[in-house]
Amino acid sequence: MNTQVLNSKYRLLVLMDQSKASYNALKSAINLAKLINGSIEVFQVKKITSEVGYESQIAVMRAINEERSKQENEFRNIVKLVVKKEGLPVTCNFTYGDVKNEINDHIKKTNPDIVVIGKRKKKIVNFLGDGITKSLLEDHNGAVLISGDNEAFTSYYRKSIGFLNNVEGIEKITLLNDLKKYNREPHKLFKINQNDLKPKNDESAKLVEQQTKKETIVYKFDASDNAISGMANLISNNNIALLCLNKKNKNRGSFSNGLNEIFTKTIEQTSIPVLVLNSNGS
């Protein structure tokens, strides 16, 4: 194994499908890895398509192997082009098969610290198809980084780290402490009053900004028809580099048992990268 990989503090796995969203994911992974001493593996799975029109099984297998070789070379060349001159340890793995099963098996085998995926606008749960993103967010034991719609994650210079719902225990999460070294801005916490999650048609979203701690500014919304869009809008336009959500937070609701609708929709509607953590602070 590459010495740089062995010496890396975090291992990032980027799931590619050669879409623009997945290229953003790779760029986000590169920029994040630079900050946290990370190594990157890029993984792509292509579905096996049936071949027809050949006279023999040998001809079919030859055609499949030629196509596989072509696809793999294209994939590796694209990755090399993106990571050129970055000086980061990057490895590539390419295979054919059932996309969801191959990804799940690879994650179980390699156990990455952070899985990185792209996001197509308003299709977070369907990215990569076959419910892969939903499965990752609910079941993966590590963190999941979802790149932004238009721009890859870049830096924290003069930008804040945002949080959904709660900041309890974040000081114990190693990854966030490593990121905090590059950021001196106050954290920003975005909350919707979960005591009443049913929409109130006659009530507009209410925003209350208050300084609860020196390090955290809190924005609170009452549950309403436009609370989610209002919160997502504020997040996207509040000079935030990264939005974090901790699945293990005991006050966060039912995310671990099924994606919480409010927070899923908020993530879908934001344009910045989102880091879904899976840590109890240990």
C-alpha cells in the first residue's frame, strides 16, 4: 500500500458515475483531504449490459472485455486529469456489476472514514440511483460528504461551519476539531421548532437570531409551509463553507430510523456541501 495512504489520518472514498455532480464530489474530496491529511480512493461501478448480435459466446466476452478496458481507461484518465499536481495519494478502482451491491461490498471491505458523493439538484436521495444515497445516509458507520450543486468545497477562509438542529458534543468530534484549525468564525446553528412539525398555512417562517455562546449563532424557525425553503435559503446565503448534521445526536429526531423529512428537504435545497456525521463524540 502507498506510504502516503498509510500515513494519512483520514481515508476518503469518492463514488463516481462520470456526471458533473460526481466531478464536483472529487474536487470537494481533494480540497477537504488537503486540510485534514486525507488520502483518496475513487471508485466507479458500471452496470453490465447484455450483448446481442454476436455469433458466439467468445465474441460476446471479447466485446465485453474490450468495452470494460475502454471504460476503465477513460475513468482513470479523467481522475488523473482532475488530481494532476495536487500531490495527494489517490487510487482508482473500477468494476462492473450491480451498482448498489458493489458499492456496499466495497465500503464494507475498505471501511472509509468519509464517503464522498455529488448531489444533483433536489435529488439527494436518488443520486447514483437504486437508493444508494439513502442507504449511505441511513446505514454507513462513517461520515458522508455531499458536494454542493455548483461549486466544490474549497476552504474555510472567512467562512463559518453551519449545523442543522444541534451542536451538542461537536467539540468531541475529531474531524470537526481538525477543520476548526482553519476557521475562526462563529459556528452557525439552524433549527426548526420540532415541537410542532405540522405546517401552519397562515403562519410564515419566523427567524430569530440570538447569540447563545461566543462560538455559536443560532437561527430558529417556527414550523410552517415555508420554513424549510426559508432556512435553506439562509444557509445558502450566509457565508457558510460546510453544513453539518450529526446522525447520532439524541435530540435530532428519527434520522437514523428513516431520513427526517425536514432535514432531508433542507439539504436538498441548499447549494453548499453537506457533511453528515455519524459520531457520538467518542
